[in-house]
Amino acid sequence: MNTVIAIFIGGGLGSVARYGISKFVTINYPNIFPLAILFSNILACMALAIFVVFLGEKYAAGSVFRVFIMIGFCGSFSTFSTFALETVELFEQGNHVYAISNILVSLLACIGIIYSITKINV
């Protein structure tokens, strides 16, 4: 039961953090390109990779803190569904370059961040 509560609380915090970034970005950087979700996804990947590298050994698989961070917070802070929806909307609006750029930048940046951070020798 502690695991479920940890995921619930982490998910709530991750969702609120994503909402905050979304509001901040859309107010300060209004444009067509979906920067808010891109930033959220990149930051979530960074947080996940940093956790794995620096705290992964300390918190074994199945520990409450590990599921709080990895499944709860990072899982809700990043969002593939919103990324997919915004990309489809860009295609539908005829913004094909932005749509393809969103796909490429999101995938390359997020995978690159996870890869490069987890390869750090601590």
C-alpha cells in the first residue's frame, strides 16, 4: 500500500510541476512550437537519469522512494499523450516542419539526455 501512496503523491507533484511549466512557457514564450511539453519531457528525462545515476544503487528496485520518483513524479511530469496530440495538431494545421521538428527534437533530446547522463562514471 505504501508503494501506491508514493506513486499517487509523486504523480500529483509531477502533474502540478508540468502544469506550472506549461503556464510559464505559454505566457512567456507564446508560439506555435509546443515548447512546454518539450521542456517538461526533457526535464523529466534529466531527473530520471540523475536519479538512476546518483541514487539508483541506494534505492533498490521496488523501494518506495524509487517508485515515488521514477513512476510517480517522472511518469506524470513527462507526457507522451500530450506530445502526440500537439504533434498531430501541428500536422493538421499544416505546420509539417514544426511537427517533424517536434518529433525529432523530443526523441533525440530525451534519449540523448538519458544516455549521456547514465553513462557518467560517478
